[in-house]
Amino acid sequence: MIYQQQLRIPGPTPLPERVVRAASRPMIDHRGPEFAALLADVCAGVRRVFETENEVLVLTCSGSGGLESAIANLVSPGDEVVACVCGNFGERFAGMAAAYGARVVRLEAEWGQPVEPDDLRRTLAAYPAARLVLVTHNETSTGVTNPLEGLVRVAREAERVVVVDAVSSASSIPVEVDRLGVDVAVSGSQKGWMAPPGIAFVAVGPRAWALSERARAPRYYLDWRRARQEAEKGMTPWTPAIGVLYAVQEGLRMLEEEGLAAVYARHRRLADATAAGVEALGFQLYAAEGYRSATVTAAVPMPELDVDAYRRLLRERYGVVVGGGQGKMTGKMVRIGHLGAVAEGDVAQVLWAMERALEDLDVAPADGRALAAAGPHLAPESVAVTR
């Protein structure tokens, strides 16, 4: 049975109708002037969201491909690399560096907790040869947003190049590449950009370009130099996902029509509403207070709840799709995505369905407590997204 799902995972995210229509535009020559104009427009829009004057490279791959491109272009076999790890995606980033022959120094925080800048300062002092620092800004496996400004400041004070995984944050949570001094920022089309998967954006600053010239890891498809050379001619080195770029272009228009400050405020407000609602249902928020993500809420249910059965019931009976746990939290939590094309009614529907499903499973009664708790954050005058 095919129906319109209420897709509330941390990505891919729902596509607004405007974006769907844009993605279905006729195909064009990827070596012609029409594509050059499309590429230039998308790169300019991404730079505005990243708040940077740095070059933006467009790669046809997932966000993980964009992250691997940073490793491929900045690492030489045997290099020491410091990886800030507080969840599954930090683990993945560290694993990429190890796969390219780096000696990875893992600065680990307990899952659900952020990586502290003071801990990074001590780690960098102990490993002066580590030129590269990897930071996951928004760890969707735990619902934690790391203190990016403090971490980047520490890395810059120690004169290290810092690469930020902004896949699930950029366009939903401020990143401010130039003000913070981020050397490389990576994001992916399927998150807050409101487009299908298939495009990674990589903003590369001067210090990262200089390091890439000295790096000796093998690279070909993900070679930044090739991407840069072809971009100067209005092209990409390899066949691009043109339909996804159409979608990104329209998503960027929607972001700018709403205004980035309003976009960020909407995400924060809806995250707070989701957190209040799930707490009222008896779930325990997994991320530390003060570091809870604006794009995904991770929550641990009461012990008697079978998470897999609960998620299945939400999907099959109510058309609501939420994420499950990853890594060591598989089967132990739910993760509710609220990024991209998300409005107040979406959050209300998810919370209502979650409460009804608890009653269906004879875990807790449905008495309206989730929406009552979320209500103060769901102001009627707030900005809604055009769907």
C-alpha cells in the first residue's frame, strides 16, 4: 500500500511540492551554459547559508561522500588525526580517516554528552603532530549538537585545520563558517536543504587548500582539484545529479524566502515542542540538557516498550515514520527528525500518533498530555513551511 507518510527521520527529509516540481524539470546538457548557470546559482546559495566566502565544491554523492572527500584530500598515510567522537557518525568519520591510513586519536565523549573544548585543548597539546581535527557538529545518533564555536576556537588556537561534519546541521542550525574559522564544512542535500539525496556540498578554506596540496592519500573521483578546475568552467568533473541540483536550487529559494533567522528559530521551537511532548509521554531525552539538537530528538522509552514493535505500529497504523537507535543504541531508542520542510502540524501529528500507539500497545493511556506539553512551543502565529 502506498500512501503519504509523515516522514520524521533525521534524513532523507520530506520534499515540499515546489521542490518535487523543480526536480522534474527537463534534463539539460551538463557541459552547457544552462548547467553552468545552475551550478553557479546553487554554489552562491550554499555560500550564503554557510556564511562564507570560501569556495564551495559540489560533489555527486551523499553527505558521507563529502566527508570522505575531506579525508582523501587532507590526509597522508601515517598522519595523526584527532577525531571528536560522541556517537555513531563521529565513529564513522574517524573510521574514514583510519581507512586512508591515518593514525586516529579518538577524543571520545560518552554517548548523549558533547565533546568539551577543554578536552580537545588537552588532546591537541598531547598530540602536537596532529594537523587535522574532525568535528561532528550535530550527532544525529544521539541528538547532541556539539559546541562548535568552542571546539573550532581551540583547534584554531592550536593552529590545526578543522573539518566540520555539518551534514545534519547546515541550513537548519547556524554554522557561520567564516566567523568561526571553519576550514572545511560538509553538508548533504537530503537534510535541511529539502532536496533528495545525491549531492554533497564542501566549503573549503585557504588553509585546507594548502594542506590538500601536501596530502598524499590516493584520490580520483573525490579529488578537490579536479572539482575546482571544472567548476571554473561551469562544470563538474563527473556526470552530476542534475535533478537533485534543481531541487536544491528550489530549496534554497524557500530558505531565503522564509529568512535564515526564521528558519533557525522554527527548528529550535519545534525541537523544544517535540522534546516536551515525548517527555510528557514518559520517554527520557538522551542528549544532555543544553546540547539538544534542533534537528533530531533522541529519546529512550520506558523499559516495557518494545521499540521495534512501536515503530512498526506507528508506520503501519498511523503513517508516521520515526528513526530507531544506531550502534550500541539499536533497538533502545527512537529518534524523531524535525528538520527541513517541517511545520507545527507535523510535530503535532507525530506526538498524537506516538501517544495513541502507546495506548494501542497497552503501555499508557492516550489522554492528550503530549500535545498539552508541546502546546506552549506551537504558537499559532509562527512561520509555516509551504508544502
